[in-house]
Amino acid sequence: MRFIVSSTSLLKSLQQVSGVISSNAVLSVLEDFLFELEGNTLTITATDLETMMKVQLNINDAEGRGSICIPSKILIDYLKNLPEQPVVFTVNENELTVMMSSDVGAYRIGGERADDFPKEPAPVDTSVFNMPSIALLESINKTLFAVSSDTLRPAMTGVYFEMKKDSLTFVSTDAHRLVQFTRTDIECPEESGFVVPKKPLQQLKSILPSDNTELQVAYNNSHMFVSGGHFTMSCRLIDARFPDYRAVIPAENPYKLVINRSDFISALRRVSIFANKTTNQVVLEINGNALEISAQDIDFSYEGKEALSCQYTGDDMKIAFNAKLMVELINNLEGDEVVVELSSPTRAGIFKPTEEVDGEKILTLLMPLMVGI
């Protein structure tokens, strides 16, 4: 088979799926891209056995049909160092060779048999629903950062998709913080739930268009399948029960602190420079409508504090949080102001935007630290 393709277009497509490929693959073929030419459509596939991504590229000049596995690293390195120009690929499937010709030279690399490439899981007994690409992209961005890296609790190493007839909720937690993001503008086929690993969601972030392109999401007991436009993805689900996250959300947090979001983040970043680098602890001391943020590192005699004005209803309080985690949570919210709901120095604080976007509800939770620790 033979085809001519733009070097930059091909590189862009390869980079969209290359993140799936593992750096320590157990099989050499897992370090390859699978190229399949059918008519004027080139399909490029990458997999690590758990996740498989396919992207399609339209080819104007193509001859024949066929498939071959091409080593990913050398191909990407070559294209990165090639200026924008047409590249002619001539593939000999019998000898497993790939010739690449451009205006500046000709190169040959060896490939592997396409039959050795893992097969895509079949979407058997799936339930299906549709959603806009921008909705899935925003949902991933809102929750992925709070996923746990603790492999001893596998259910928390992914994002929980909780489906109801009139909504889809995305939940992530690492036991220190929790994000619950609900979209009320999506209809699901049934009440169900599954946990999607972090890696395929990271790959989706790199390929999902930030527009209203309609995506089809299908799932069964073992896999999730996402397709839309020029790409498809399938991934194995985490076979573990997600914890009852609602049990850790306080039923009542009667005290409410409302503060300018950007001012709060800026102050936290400055004060946290002087915090202990192990705990990143900052103390929030609220007296009336005055908030004092302080931190110290006794080992180095560091200390910092700032005062901010706020709107507060409730008893005066002194509560400590991990500044790094708190900044990430607040950064994840939108709007000019953020509301912090509290009840006591030993119970979780809830962080929300003061105004919600139509069709969206977000709740973030952060566990406190012992004051002085």
C-alpha cells in the first residue's frame, strides 16, 4: 500500500493517541502504532491492552489497502524533526518494511505484522447514551485532579460515573478531598455506575474537541466505549466498588464564609510559602467579617500571615487545611466568589461557587488538619 500525507497532520494524529502507549510494554507490538488503510481513510490505533484509542485521517492520495504495525518512538521523533511537507509512505506488508520519502530524504524502518496487534474488545450488551464533547471534557477537567494514586484502594484511582435517568454525576476522591460534579442536562438509559481509570480519561482530554460535537458513550460490565467524529476509545473499567461518598459529605454545615476567589487563592499561595513543606498547613482564623490566614515552619523559623475581608455568618472559628489541596479545589471552581461551608474545626469544609452554571452542580470537600500539626 502507498499513501501521501501531510507531516504535521500525521504528527498531530499520532500525538493524540500516543499517550496510551506504555513506556515499559511487555510486548514489542504494544510499542507500535497500527496503521490501517482503507480507501482514503487511514486509521491509526494505539493500545496498552487496557485502553485502546483509534483516530482516523483522510488521505487525498492513496493506493491499495492494507495494515502494518510501525514503531511509535522512531516515527514520532522523525516527524517532530521534519518541516511541514508531504510524506510518501510505501509499505511492503510481505517484507514488513516502511519507506518514508520527503523533499529532504528517504528513510526505511521495519514494522511488525498487523495480525499480532491486540484486537479491540467487542461492545457486547452495552447501554448507550449521548453527550456533547465539551460536557465530557469539562467533567473530566473538574474531577480528574482529585483522583487517588493509592493502588491499595483501586476504586479511588478512577472517576466514578453515577448515572440517573435525568443526570450524570462524576465523583473523584483521594480520601483528603472529594469532588462531586453533576450534569443535569444529560439523560442516561438507566440508574447505574462504573469507575473509569485515570489514564484513559487523560487521553480523552487530549483528543476531545471543546465544542458541541455529539459523542456516543457505551458501557457494559467490563468496558466503556467513547466515539465521536474522527476517533474512538475503549477502556477496561476498574473492577471495584466505589465507596459511599455521600456518607462523608456533612449533612449540615451551618457556618458560611463568602470571599473573593482570586484574592483568596493569591493570599493562600503567598502564605503557604512559609508553611511546613510536609503538611502545607495553613490556618484560617475567622473573627466576624475578618479572615486571617497564617502559616509557620518551626524548623526554619518561618512565619507568614495575611488578613482578608469576607462575609461570614456563624461562630468565630479557627480551622486548618492543606494549602496545596485547598488552592487546587478553589481553582477548580468558577465565578468571582467562593463560599466555604463549615461546622467545626474537625469536620470537612465544603467549597462551592456562589453561582451555579445552568445544567451543572459542583460540590468540593476538603478534610481539615489538626491545628498545630
